[in-house]
Amino acid sequence: MVRIKNRYILFELLYPPTECYNTENIIFEHRNPSKPKSVINPKTILYEVRKQIKYYLGDQSLGKANITLQVKYFNNVTSVGILKCSAEYYKTVVLGLSMIQTINNDKQKVIINVVKLSGTINKLQDHSIKRNKELIKRIKFQTRKNNNLGYHYETKTSSELNKFLTEESKEVEVIDDPIEIE
């Protein structure tokens, strides 16, 4: 019997600003931790991916891509997730993810950024940990008064920034634990 090969897709939800922000704040602003995201969960993401595949590629492509399609992990706080799909139809799933503009017909627009594609979930976890640590370093560097660049970025208030940094640190700890695959 032939083993079905899978691909795992690491993605993140970005929230484009509705008003103009300074470009210095872009690292922090697109993550938008203050917006309520209670409507976004793994089921809604999977529903939207299927809906986009059906709309753009039709029922046949949806049927083929839907064989092993499932959300393995999604964190609502950091808006990072891992999607499992068939190795043969991963391009179809990436297309479906990329075409999502809103979730649950909400007025809040979203952009789904496909970060990495891998054959194993452990490699995605390692990449996500490394990426979150780099993000934390960049935010801390930008908020320092003397950052060797001669200027100081004004981001969020210190309490909101500390909350965001603790959430990102928790994300690193959660992802550091291996995910149990059924």
C-alpha cells in the first residue's frame, strides 16, 4: 500500500490597517493584537479555504485538495497556524489561502501570509520558533531609547507592548512542545 504524502503550510493572518500609520510601526501594527478575533477559529479558516478553492478552481479541484485538508494548529492570539494538505495539491491549497480577503464575511479585512511549506510538522515548528524570537528581538530593538540608529520608534503604549511580547513568548513556548499527530 502506498503512503499518502502530506505537506504542512505555516501561515499567519495579517490585519491591514484601516487608517494610515507611520511606516516605523509596521512591524507591530499589522499584527493588531487589540482587535477582537473571537470569530476566527480553525473551522472558519478551513471553511474559507474550501470556499475559495471552490470559487476559483471548481468542485473537482476542491474534491482533490480536500482529501487530507485539515488545520493542525491555530493560535488566535498570535494568528499563526499550520495547515495539513496532500503533497500533490499543496499549490491549490496555497492559492485558496492566498485568496482569502475576509473571514466570516466580516468587515475586518485579513491577509493570509504563507510563511513556509514543509514535509514535516517539526520543521515548521522550528521555523516558527526562530521567526517569533527574531520578531521579539526586532520589537525590543526598536523600542529601545538608544538603538544605535539615532532615532526612537514610537509604538504602542508600554503595557500593550509588554502584553504583546508576553503573548509572543508564550507562543514560542507552546510551539516548542511537539504537536501530537493523530
